[in-house]
Amino acid sequence: MKRFITSIVLFLVTLGACVSETIFLNDTVAKFTQDIDYIIQNASDKNIETATQLAEDVTVKWQEQQAFISTFINHDRLEDISQSMISLKESLCQQQIEDFFVECEVAKSQLNHLKDTEFPSIQNIL
């Protein structure tokens, strides 16, 4: 009976960890996507200095989050997102606005792909 109770407790702990990870990842992706949209809005309004500072802040925040997220997600995808975040900041610093918009869309796409591939669904399991 002790083994059965122990296995139920472990199952519930594992299930709770999986649900928490999914919620955390969805919230994180939503926040970064919103931040990138805000940077795009500032760049579109010709507030390049503000957009550059916001891009720097998003890059720093991503580096901080990446350390935690990498404990439960494949590092390669996270490195690709990091590279896109750095590229969008550098594009703004170099006044390459068209490249900046492309990098923003790439970063948002990578973030959404990360969320979609980590969501527990039949398609992802099979």
C-alpha cells in the first residue's frame, strides 16, 4: 500500500511540474512577444533611441530567463532565440530598420514555435 501511495504522490508531483512548466512557458512567450511588439511600435514611430533601449532591456531579460528555461527545454532552440534577440538589438543600433523588422518577426516566430512544440499535445507526443 505504501508503494501505491508513493507512486500516486510522485505522479501528482510530476503532473504538477509539467502543468507549471507549460503555464510558465506560455506566460514567458506572451511577455516577450508583447515586448517585441512594443519595440516595433516605437521603431515604427521613429523613436529609435527608445526602441534601442527597449531592445537592450529585452535582450537582458531574455538572457536571465534563458538560464532558467534551459533546465527543461532543448538548448539549441533557446540559443536561436538569443541570437535573434541580439540581432534585432544590433540592427537597431546600426540603423538597419528593415533588418530589425525581419529579426523581430523571426524572434516572435521562434518564441511561438517554442511554445507550440513544448505544449503537451497528441501531435507533439507522436
